[in-house]
Amino acid sequence: GYGPAAVGSLAIPAPNSFRPRFKHADGSLDWQTELDDAFDLVDSQSTGSLAAFVAEPILSSGGILELPQGYLAALQQKCRERGMLLILDEAQTGIGRTGHMFAFQRDGVTPDILTLSKTIGAGLPLSAVMTTAEIEEEAHAKGFLFYTTHVS
């Protein structure tokens, strides 16, 4: 298993249509209300200086739960409203495994940072971090390169 969450990190419930916390009158998942409620909880527990939100477009370890259509776009909007980065982990879903090159493309969003692994290494331990030019320039200006190397 994993250790406890780091101080200052928060988690929100995954939208699960099999066990919804919020339902429409017809019993279907009301993920918009669930997402609003989750961010109300985040906002009430933060000082307003939130750094980023990390998510998987399809929750792999959570039971292969596909996020509802429009969820990532709504999540990105919530991040933008708070000045947070949206980081998507496509270790298991990237490089064409969902019909698109990346699972996030279904909702028409582009993450600020994208992580890839597993699917790009053809069995070799390989991973990648992709980001926007703006974030790359900021990281380079502050001297953040790859950990413990002098590669630029």
C-alpha cells in the first residue's frame, strides 16, 4: 500500500455511477453536484493557495471507473477558478488505449502537466512528463531540471 497523504493534500470522492453520493430524480449519478460539493470541502479546508489537482481520466486502481462525459472539462474549470494546475496521469490510459491518443481528449481539455508511462516503454521502464511551454520556461528559469542530473 501507500503511506498516508502528505500534509496539506486533499482527496475528493470519485464519481461512481454504481454508488452515487448525489443522484438525479431518475436515480442516475449527479456528478456536477458531487464535484461542486467536493470543491466546497476543499475550499473550506484550504487557505486559498492550492497548487494543483492530480487526476486519472479513468480511475485504474479505483476499479477502472470512467469519468462521466464533461467531468474533466468541469474539473479544469474548477482548477482555473482557483489558479490551480490540472495534472493528468495517463500511465495506463495514454497512447491510444481509449480510442483517442489520450483519454482526456474526449472532454476537449488539455492538462497543464501530463504524465505517461507503461504504454510508452514497450516493456521497458520508461516514463515522461509533458507540460506547457509556460510551465517549462518557469521551471527552467528557476533551475528545475531532472532530479540529480545536469541534463538541460
